[in-house]
Amino acid sequence: MINSELISLHGGHSGQFCCHAQDSLEDLIKAYISKGFKAVGISEHMPPPEHRIIYPDELEQGFSVKDLGDRFSRYFFELERLKKKYKSDIRIFKGFETETVTGSPALVRSLIREFNPDYIVGSIHHLNDRCFDYSRQDYEAIAADFKGLDTMYTAYFDAQYKMILDLHPFVVGHFDIIRIYDPDFEARLDKPEIAERIQRNLSVIKELGLVLDYNLRPLAKGKKMPYLTPAILERAKALGIPVIPGDDAHSKEQAGMFVDKAVQSLKDMGFSTNWPTPRCMTPA
């Protein structure tokens, strides 16, 4: 168990290693320490398996696949340095966040062998190799290609199910991020063909001993509801799935933001705050 009530296992994105973040990784670590964190997991994005998966902001800055791979290597080197430097102040768990695109499962396993992370966060940002959460315009275009949001949602939860079975990520990241630009998401998540997939995915998360990310990034953007929705939280609680806060911080100001409130919310719902220790569970 982790000896710290304050925790984030999804986040720590820094401007040093992520084009859409700010500040150095060391500044983020110092921010966690200043806010009373005794443990934190850092989970920077993995590099892309090929050029067409590179994010627009990375392309704008002229990054190639090799550049991003080299940057990822520097990330783990820096993370190890910071882990040693601040070991008397905070326990740092070394991780990374996956993508789910063509070629990513083999790359995830290769990165695990090379960098020996403490854990990984399994996330879905793409459908059919197209990123749906980068902008509302992209989201709507992909939904149109799926002939509607209902089909897009089912494709998302099917892709998530496959990723979970394949990678066994210790943390399943922002489980319901597919609703990011959908104003009617609460009703849509209740539709039978979608609700059944949610229950199936939660059941396999429980079976494999994984944890769910209580992702607080929407709150930092001024929205009212984290990922997960209250209804999904209730389902997770009924199954006995651990739920752990993730600030998904992209700056030192966001490091630890809303985590104290999230911990209290989880307590109020009856979740345990005896957080399980991250471990890498991906089959070879």
C-alpha cells in the first residue's frame, strides 16, 4: 500500500517532455512536495510508433518519430534522477501513458523492456488511428465517420476492452473520456449497447486486479464532472474496483489540483484510500 492519502497516478506532464504542457518536470515534483504529497506517479505520453500518429503540436515544432523517442529516453533518465534527488521528500513511481494505435502494443512492450517502468496507464485517445480528444472539430468529424456518437462510443469501449486484455495496465486512464465533447453523454452512457460494454470493461478490470483513474483534468478546464461519471463510479464500487485520483497535471500549478477534494469524495462514496502500490502487469 502507498503511505500517502494524497496521490495522483495519472499526470505529471511537463513542458520539458510534452508539447501541450508547461514547466519543467522538476518544477512539477517540487509542486507536489510543497502541497504535501508523499507519493506520486508520473506518466508521460509514450512516443508514437510512426509518423502519421504524431500530434499536431509536435508536428508544428518539427518533431520526428526519432526525436520523440529520444525525448522519451531523456524523460526516463530525468525521472530517475529526480526520484533519487527527492527520495527523502516524496516517493516517485515511474510510469508512462500508452496510446492505442496501429503498432502501439509491440512498442509498449519494447518500452517496458527498455525502461522498466513501475507501472503504465492504459489510455485511449484514438479511434481508427485518429485522435478524437485533440479538438471538438476532430471529435465531430470522427463521429460523422462512425455515422453517429452511439457507434463511436461502442467502438471506443470495444477498443478499450481490447487494450485492457492486451496490456493489463495497472491504471486504466480516463475511462469515459469518449464523452469529452458530447453534451448528452449522461443519457448516452445509459443506452443498453453502451452500458453493456461499460459493465463488461469494468468486470475485466476487476478480474485482472487493475485500478481506475479518477481523472480530474476536466475540473482544471472549468467543467463540473471528472472522468468518471457518478454512475460509473457506483458500478466500480459495486464491483470492488479501486479508484485512484489522477490530476492529469500539465503544469506546476495543476500539480495536485483538486486531489484533496477527490479523496474526500471517494471517502464519502465508501471507497478505500489505502491505495495499492503500482506495478507493471503487462504480459510479455
